Amino acid sequence: MEELPIEPTHFDLIVVGTGLIESIVAGAASKAGKTVLQLDHAAGYGTQWASLSVGDAQNLVENLREAEASSVNLEPVVVSSSSDTIMSLPVDSSSGAGCIYDRMEVQDLVGDEFRDRMGNLHRYNLDLSAPKAASGAGAFVDLIVKSGTHHYLEFKSTEGTLMWIDGSLQPVPSSRAEVFRNKKLSAMHKRLLMRFLQACLDAKLETDLAEMPCETARADAECSSTMPVFSHPDESFFACLQSHKLPPLLQQVVLYAIALVDEAPTGSSTGRHVAKGLTAREGVRLVQLYIQSIGRFGPDQGAFLIPLYGTGELPQAFCRQAAVGGAINVLRRAVVDIQFQKCGDEAAGEGRERPGAATLPHSAGGGSWKCTAVRTSGGQQLTCGALVLNAMYMDVMRHAFEAGASPCGEQRVARAICITDASLAEGKSQVLAIFPPGCLEGVTGGPVRAMQVGQSTCAAPDGRFVVYLSAPVGSDGAGIEAVSAAVTALFRRFDPASTRTAAEEASRGKPPPRDVNLEADEAAANPAKAEERCLEEAAAPSAGEASAGQRGAESPHPPESARPQPARGADSRPLLLWAMLYTQRVAEADEVSSFP
Amino acid sequence: MATARKRTLLKVIILGDSGYVNKKFSNAYKATIGADFLTKEVQVDDRLITMQIWDTAGQERFQSLGVAFYRGADCCVLVYDVNTTKTFENLDNWRDEFLIQASPSDPDNFPFVVLGNKIDLEGGNNRVVSEKKAKAWCAQKGGIPYFETSAKEDYNVDQAFKCIAHNALKNEEAEDIYLPDVIDVNATATTKKASGCC
């Protein structure tokens, strides 16, 4: 197909990439009456937000490997004439994803021989970049409604939250209704938790206080509630939890399953899961958001909304919105270089504060540069008032404009995508599972969050589930270990050899061997240590009223004791069929906490 | 799991060369939601059906319609301009594109409707694609219903949409469509905030 020239050739805004961020910018600019052009080198929308089939995901890993091998540093070319100085900066979209992902590894456990175990491979919608679950009462849902993009999107809510306690996943009370229903909590702990949640809900935070007329009224309001949730808004959230006398297990529930704190514990693995940086004000706001999200969309709806067909739908909705407003979307059109014009000194140093502004300081040449044009793969020159680039061009821009500057203000997230044959929670599909820091033996990173989706959100074929795990990497790289330990703890690995044997044995009428988990770090699945920690501190809620028939209650060592039983009580964890592990670079810390 | 509930809302997408054709065409209806997203109510037998009509919004110009646009379509309307040969020739591409992107479970029986539009232009003197030729193409593709319309004069448009709704419903009965029970983000967003907690 020949490259149809784009008309007109000047735009107020050119957006390169169709990821969520670029698409929201394009949609907003288009709605505001700007002329907008949005380009993407790929054949589909989403850039790194695109939802992929299993094959596409595998290809991506291959392509990245090749791109890395052939990667060259592209140098900017500066041409000066009497009137102005033009710099043209070559960019290469094909190696761009390498800037985002690292340490990618696919574990194809079924192989081609047992591929059919995974069902229809085209029915998978795998989200590499950021599997999203939006807080029902959060800003993103408001954005979707305000922008009108909800016309193009469909959501389902989460159905429950589980937490890794005593070596197995157990449902945790994540709303007041669930606190009532929970059979394991003692009456006293129920009361404490309820009172805490209510106090959080009643607390007036600075956003509300900002509307108060004067300082004294604000101070009054902060202390006026019958039982103030915190003595000072800037105290640590952990201290606040302690002051409410919540037992350690309930503290973990509030921190990691309700407030969804994703800070790794500071200090070593002393078992103190302290989010020191988090103030009481911030923590209480997170709890409020959670409670307000629950039931916002119906009595039985969970706190988080998950888009049908995967996160890749989100950017498409904003792209369509942009198009409706008159923006031009062009796929399969790469940008090969970006041109900058040197500006007068008066503009210097201004650009960085304004998001999307095209002026940037140039450390090598000095002065500042304004982006004026891009050139497409077909050689067409398109001029623009402003340029927005996908994050994959981050390195190229840094290389050109901040020579010598070390990468800063960015984080990595360790992720795993697991395809399994059974749900983590029977009868449920959209489930959140939390591994509090320190609950997996020998692993310091975390917390690890896992989000499961399945056929009901069109993320997987019938009877298969996709579990997304993530943890902030941290300076010591601990998140990577934590994620793989969590994978080991959650799933049995599919083993072709034993499957063949099982088939043979089944034909002879013997029960097949159940436990095929022979992973080296089996220790992670061993609950002994974690249980020690949880039990000694919180005997009451987890084991005290252990009448619910949970495995953990019957025996402190579920896997071992269950093993001799031939059929159901054996290792009934979901079977891991396919997995992909990697780390992803996120530009801002905010993005880490946005999942979910 | 899969629930086959009767649906009263049908997603209809309009495909064809040039947004101009489509814009002109869908402008014949009152927009009830947004500029791009029109609804039309049609009586089919004893049922009142609401059709959501999705325009390509210009994304077709560079063949840049995303998979989300095609998803869940109950009927695909292929439009061409009887005064431009190229728009007729491209019907093949659009039909193929739809079948690939939407990947309906029974592609051979998916309901398409073809509309030859702008028959009123210059009193029909500029016409280059004959009705016979268009009908032959439709027959060859498994008997796609064909209508000649003039969006400008509002000629034949209602008949066309009745047929579209009828065929889409027929398809629904044939296919046990999986309809997930989704959340209406908007409806509850407006009535929320009464009580924060359960």
C-alpha cells in the first residue's frame, strides 16, 4: 500500500504514538479545537498499551531481542544557516520498546505438543504495559465519563480480594459488608476494623478543608470528628494504624489490600511491613477512595473496574474521541526524524515546566530548541506547533538534550503474565490477590499484587485465566525475585512429562500424580516461615475462629499434610501453562501505584 | 457464563470510502448522544429496537480503524457512492477488513447490507455504477441486501435501516451471543455520592 500523503501538512499538535497518555492528550486537544495529527508506526492502536494475543506477545520478545542486537545510537545533525539553526534528530520506532521493557522471558510450559491446553490463542488479550483496574471512585473513571469515552468502553468490576496468609490465599474483608460476613474475625477485631474504616470515612482531609473559610475553622474541622482517625495528618500511616490497635494482620489488610500501598518495606526483612513514607493523610485518602469505590456501580460490585478486552481498549476510545473532534489518526506511519529550531535565549528554560511544550534545554549546544516538524517514513515533512512523544522516545530525547545526565525520576516494575487453567478463587474471575511484604520466605521485595481476569472480561478463552503480577523493583532488584516467588507460590507448573505419564496411568485406572511442582525455590511455596510471622502476631483473625473450613485452619502446613490425601485435598493450585516475566520502566512513581 | 438475553440495542457500523459519504449519510439522523454516535429506533415486528450507528469518524481515511471499532458489531453497512467507481471497487476491501478485524464466529452468514448512496446527485447523470452491477456483487457475496439511497433526500433510508435491524436480529437468534453483564459507568456516575459506603 503506497503512503497516502497526509493533508494538511501543519498541525497545532502532532502526537507520536497511540498509548493511553498520548491518546488522552490527543483527545483533549482535539476537543479543545486544536488541529491534531496522531501517528503510530504499528498497524494497531495502543503502542505499548495494546492488548496482545499470545503469538503477538511472543513475537514482541523476539523482535526486542533482534532490535537490541542491531541497536545503534542515532546522533542529531545540526545545520546552521544565516537565519536559523535546525537540528534534526533521527528516531527509530522499531527499537523503541527496548527502552520500556527489559529482562523479558517467556516460559512456554505446554510447548507446541500441548498447545491446545491453552484454548483459542486468539481469544487472549494480554496487557504488557499496564494491566489496568481503575478505582471506581477514582479520577480515571471520572475522566472517562467527562470525556464521553465511556460510550466506547465496557467494564466489569473485581469480585474479591485475597491475601497470601499462612501459605495460601485467603479472602480478606475488604469492605464493611465483608467485615460483617467474615467468620474468621473475632468480634473485637471486627469492631476495631469497622471503627477504623468509619473513622477514615469521616475524616476530613485537606481537599475538603481547602474549602473552609479560615485557618481556625480548618483546625476545628480536623479535630471535630467524634473519633479522629489520626492525631496529626503528617504522622506516618503505620503509626496511625497502630494507634487504632489493629492487630498486625489487619494492619496488613488495610495497608496492602485496602489502601493498596505499594511501597516496599524500609529496612531489612525484620517482618516490619512499614510504609514509612506514607503519611496518615495519604493513607486515609487511599482508604476513603477504596470504600467509596466499592458499590459505586451496584450493590455487589467490587472497588475496581476492569475494561473488557483488555487495557488496549482505553487508548482506542480516546483516539476515536480525537478523530470525532477532527483529529487525523494515521497508523503504519513511522516518524524517522524530529526537527528542532534553535530559539532565542528568552525562551530558554521555560519549556520543561509545561507538559507537552516543545522547547527543551540543550546542554551541549546551549540555548533552547523548539520542535517544528517531523518527517515520516515516506519522507513527508509535517510541521507542528507542539509535539507529544510516546515514552519509548525517552532515551533518544535524553541523549540529545541532556547529554551526560543520568536517568532519574523513574522506576521499574517487575511483572509477570501467567496463563492458567483454573481460577485462584473458585467461581470468581476478576480477583485481586495481595502478597504483603515478607510473606514469602527469603524474599524481601513486595508487596506483590496479582490481578486475575478471565473470559468474563474477554481477556482469555473459556476456562482459562490470566494473572498479572507486579511489584516495584526497588534499588536492590528485590521486586523481580518477589514476583517470581509469588508465581511459584500460586501455581503448579505444567509438566509435559508427567502429563504423559498421567495419561498412561489414568488409562490403567490409577490416580495421576498431582504435584508437579518441582521448582528449585519451592521454599517460596513453603508457608512455614510466613505463617510463623503471621500467626504469632495475629492468631485471632486468621486461626482463632477457623471454622470456615480453610486449609490453613485445618493444618498449619497445608501442602505437606494435604499431600497424602489422594484426590481433592492435594495440590489443587491452578496449573501454570504459559508465563512471561519482565521488568517495565515507568516514567513516574505515580504510574506504579496506578495499578490497580 | 454465556447468557442469551434478548437484546434491544444493536451496534451497526458503517464502512466505506471517504468519511464524506458516511457523514452525509448518518447526518440524516438526529444525534442523541454525540456527533459520532447516532441512535435510531426501529420497529421490527413487535419489538422496538435501538440501533447504535457508528460512523468511521475519518479514521477510515488512512485505514486506521482500530479493532475496538469493529468489536461486537451486529450488522455491517457497506456504503459506496454510485458516482465514484473507486468507492464501489473498495467494497471488497472493506468487507474483508471487517471480517478480519471483527472476526465474527460465522463469517459466511454475518449480516451485511450494501447501500449505493447519492443517487440524487446531478439528477443521477453522474452515475457510474449501475444498480445491476451492484446487485451482482451483492449476489456473489452470498446475497447481501442492496439498497439505493439518497441521504440528502431521505430516500429509501428508513427501508434500509428496517432491513439492517431485521438482519441483525436474525443473526442474534442464529448465534448465541455472549453478552457479559457490564457496568454502566455513566448511569451510576451521575447518581452516585449518596452514601460512600456499603
